[in-house]
Amino acid sequence: MKIPFITGTALLCALLFSCSKKSDEQAKPDTTAVVPPATSYSVPLAGNGFVTTLASGGAEVITGNGLGNWTNANSITSVYFRLGLTGTLNVSIRAKVAPSGSSNIKVTVNGTVFNKTITGSSYATHAIGSVTVGAAGYIKVDLQGVSKTGSYFGDVSDIIISGAATANNVVYANDAANYYWSRRGPSVHLGYTIPSGNTAEWMYSEVTVPIGEDKIGSYYMANGFNGGYFGIQVNSATERRILFSVWDPGTGTTSLVRKGTGVTDNSFGGEGTGGQSYLVFNWVAGNTYRFLTQAKPDGAGATDFSAWVYTPESATWRFIATWKRPNTVTYLTGIYSFLECFSDVNGYQGRKALYGNQWIRNTSGTWVELTTANFTADATATADQRRDYAGGLESGKFYLRNGGFFSNYVSYNQPFTRTATGTAPTVNLTTLP
């Protein structure tokens, strides 16, 4: 699996934090959607479908044409779209059986099962059935093979929907140029407010990923700043990492000053360039991890950015790396956290994290608690390609949630304020490794 260490989320966060504000947590009202009202809608699997169960030996895949290689009866493909109204929902599929033969398939619409026999080597619309939608929210349509006479159950390009429940406010990914991003799901962020009169040299925060919320392809970024970010991620079923990256400036190349034991360093490209460092470490859902970053000008026109993590498993602070960013004289600015899915095949899965106890230490040596964060989201959300995003307050901490196609989303572009703990971090900065 290719893991993109520099993300669209990180690149866009600074712009997103200058958004309008609202006074409290609330559900975004179901009023309008990017998709214009129509008598029927074709929901493309290319942007809205996922192979949610890949059977042993299965080869099913979602491509730009939709569902392909549909051969295994035990594999399940799921398609998601959101309805803002209740009432009748009529479902059809656009499919073909190639190159020949007939297939019996099972189509499950929000738990209601329909069986359908399809034939034909050219795409055609096949009516499936109708259900009654009782509440606004996401609808899931599952496709599963039952029996076939040919090599494939078929190819499916679209789910076609109509009826009273689709009269308006239908939401699904309809921007083909950005299906990769919409399938990853909306990224969400917390932009922290530094009290006026403070220049932040250090940032401290804590992250807890609840048990069951540690899906493959998730990145829980704790300490972000203008120029870089630091957090934990799930890279595969057997590997997790603690990741610290610093971008290159407009002129010059970021270079490694030093790194901790067991830390890998290299450069990155793709969505920006810079230096990346990571420690392979199997952090545990349910445990709380502490993150510490420092920005300090070196007096020669560059700034050194450093990162440490406290792991409860070892009960010690572990040094990740120091990166020197040339042509940059700054302390920590634009500080934030975010949550994202960096794997488009896992974008149907939900993830959540609690972000708490944020502090900065100013250049005068005083710890200052940060209790206000502005909740924002990326272009997948702002372009209304998906609405499974949320943020706010939980158990005295901020939380972020995305993916999973949950229905009760929370408006982005609003601030939240947590209760102050009043207890500064207990970290001896002079004895850090």
C-alpha cells in the first residue's frame, strides 16, 4: 500500500481556519445539495461504491467504470448516497453481463432484500424495487452475487434512484475529477486559537483513539503548524507509525538535523515536498499519547522544528527528529489538529479521535492553555460530496469524526470551547532525549 505522508488535508488547513463561525454544535440543516433536483439520479459506483467484503479469492474492484471483476458470490459491494427527505425510494441498477450469460444477484437496500436476474452484454437499466425511507440520512445499497452462467456476475456502473424521498437534497459524489478524494472521505480539522500577546515556541497536546476507531488508512494528526505536522497513523493490519513531517519552504530544501533511535527519515513528494520522519510503533487504541513540538530559529536564517512523543507503554518521552527549514525564521503559528483517511478503498469505514489538553509554551517560558478550536473540513465536505463529518466536545475534550456514512453530521466552520484543566504539562524540557 502506498502511504501518502503529505496530505491534501495538511496543505489546505491554514486556508480553512479563516472560516466564519457559529455559536454551538448543531446538525447542518437538510436544505440544499450540490446535486440539482431531478426526477431520477444516477449514483456512480466510481465515486460512491466500495468493495466492503472481499471474499477469499475474490477479485472485485471499483474503477472509473464502476464495479468490475465481479466473480465471487461471497464478495459484497456497497454503494452510499444521502437523502434529505422521507418517502418512497425506487432503486434500479445500470449493469451488463459480459460477455454473455445471465446472473442472479441479490440487492439489499437499507436491509430490504431483492433478487434480480440480469442478462445482456450491453449496459441497461434493471429495476430492482422500492422501499420507504423513514428518516433523512445515508442509504446503503449492497450488491452480492447468487448464481451465474457466465464468467462474471456483471459490471455495474450506477445505482439509479427516484421517488418522493429524492425530490431534493440528494447528496452523493458527482465530481468525477475528484472521486479519489471523495472515496477517501472528508477530512476534518481543529484550528486552535493562541491568546494574543503570546509567541509559541512549544506545543503540547494529547490524542486518544477509542477502541474500534483505529481503521487502516487513518491518520490522527495531533500537533500541526505552518510548515509541518505530527501524529499517529494506521498503515496496515500489522504496522502503525508515529509520523513527523516538515515541508520545504518556497526556496530551499528542509534537511535532517538529528533523529531518534529507530526512526526512519527520507524526503517526500506528491502533494508538496519536504522531509519526513517516522517511528514504526504499534500504538494501542484506548491509550492516550502525548505530543510535543518545538520551533526555534537557529539565528542563521533557518528554523529547527523538533518532535517528541510520550508513549504510555514505555512511560518515557521518545525523540522523533529535528528538521531544519531554510529561509524560515518563525516560531509555531497556525497550530491545528486533523483527522483523515488516506486510503480510498477504506473510505467507507468510520474513524474518530479525542484531542485534549492543548497547551503552548511561549518564548517567555510560560505554559498557556488553549481551550478554543475552530472545527473545519476539506473540499470533499465543502463541495458537498459527502456529509459524514463531525467535530465538537466530548468528555472534556475535542473530538473529530469522519467516514462511515453516518447521518448526524455537524456543521463545519464553527468554534468549540472545552473546559480548562488548569494543569500545565509535566514535562521537563531540559531532560528530553
